[in-house]
Amino acid sequence: MRKFKLAFLITFIFVLNSNNIVAQDNNRKDEMVEQIKIAKERLSLSEQQEFTFREITKKYVIKLKEIKNSEGSKREKFKKLKESKDEKDAEMKAFLSEEQYNTYLQMQEERKTQMKGRKRE
């Protein structure tokens, strides 16, 4: 009976942990959808631009996850993240107008400030 209780407790803890992981992924997806919606409004994206913006964003979200989960020091990961950000910015610049791109950079700075605020809390 004691082993059954222990097995049940371990299973219960595992299920709770799994739910938290799923909830975090859903929150990130919701956040990404919200960011794209905001970008569409603030950048006044056409339908074609919105599609391209979504594809580039998805591509670099996947790349970001790969870098975060990769082996290596914090310094190496930071360098890879910086390179990835520069590549993304170059791709964005290629299809956005100059005004849209400047607004995009402004949005990136605002997001960076928000992220710093979250870390301090």
C-alpha cells in the first residue's frame, strides 16, 4: 500500500509539472500572437508583409529555443543570440519600408526595456 501511495504521489507531481510546462508554452504562443498583432497595427503591415513578418518571427523563435537549449557557455550563447538578432533585423529591413523599419527598431527597444523590468521584479 505504501508503494502505491508513493507511486501515485510521484505520478501526481509529474502531471502537475507537465501542466506547468504546457501552460508556459501556451503563454509564450499567446504572447507571440499578441506581438504580431501589435506589430501589424503599429507598422501598418500589408497582408503580404504580415505573412513575411510572421514567417521570420517564427523562424527566429525556433532558432532562439535551439540556442537556449544548446550546449555552451553563457558568453557563447549570448554571442549566438546577438548574431541571430542581427540576422533577423537584416531580414526585416529587407521587406519593410524605412519608416516601418525604424518603428520596428523602436518596438524592439521598448520590448528590451520591458524584459529588463521583468528581470528586476
